[in-house]
Amino acid sequence: MGKRDQRGGRANGLRRQVRLAAGGSGRIAALLCAFGGSAWAACSEDAVELRGDWGKARFTVDVADDAQERAKGLMFVEDMPAMEGMLFIYDRPQPASFWMRNTLIPLDMLFLDETGTVTRIHENAVPEDETPIPGGDAVLSVLEINGGMAARFGIEEGSQLRHPDLPQDVAAWPCGEG
């Protein structure tokens, strides 16, 4: 299994505590004070951070960065805490299409280019539906989160995601930037 599977695998890995910073600036300021301003200062392998005109959000993730992990994805997961998800990372930008075979929960799929910019969002993918969900021709990564979360936060195309396994030299929001 993948290099991050030490945390107990997919079923147990989805039970970790998460942090959230989204919405109004008061909540963001309170969170930054609580974490000494470091909550957004560095990337973590088990989390992604998103930002846009809507604010910021942090999701705890498992990373699927090889063919076997990407093929399994979130299949057979019956429940996923609100601020968790899975980040799929490819070796290079490529056409990507997903489906919901054996996926038991509705998901939002955020398709990203090599800069970590959201280029397409598919909201509330229907559990167990095998209809292909195209993401585009130059997809480097895909973030799957619980269905409805993108709308809840206002995440939209153009939002930026950062994670240490994405190419930092072309990142719209590199890990070293606050």
C-alpha cells in the first residue's frame, strides 16, 4: 500500500481529528491566533489547504499516488468525517475521468491542474453510479471530499490547493507561502 498507509489504512485513517479554517475572517483570525499563526505556514503530508475569495479550508487526507491506490480510492467507505477526503495525485498532467463504482457515499470531486488550481468541480457524485465523470485533459490531482462540502464553503473553479506532493516550482500556492 502507499507510503502514508502507516496511519491505519483507509477505513481507520478516516477517523482522525481535523482542523478547519473557513468562512468569515473572524473565525480565520481566531484559528490563526490559536495556532500561533502557523496553521497556514507549512504543508503537511496528511492535509490539503484550499484558498479562494471565499476564504480557506483544511481537509485531512489520505493520498492515493500509485495505480493501485487510485483504483481503490474511497470504495466501500461507509462514512467519512466532514473535513476529511482523499487526494489523488498522478505522475504528470493527463486526461482523468472518475466513476462511483462501489463508492457508498456522495462525493464532491475537485479536479486540479499542475499548479494546484481547481479547474473543474463535480458536486454530489451519486453513490455507485458508473457514469464517467470527466475532469479535463490536464489533470494532475483530484480531491474527493464529502458531497456538498464545496458548496458549503463556496469552493469554486480558480480556488488554489496546496500539498507538499504537488510540484512546488509551478504551484499557484506553494508550501512555503503563508
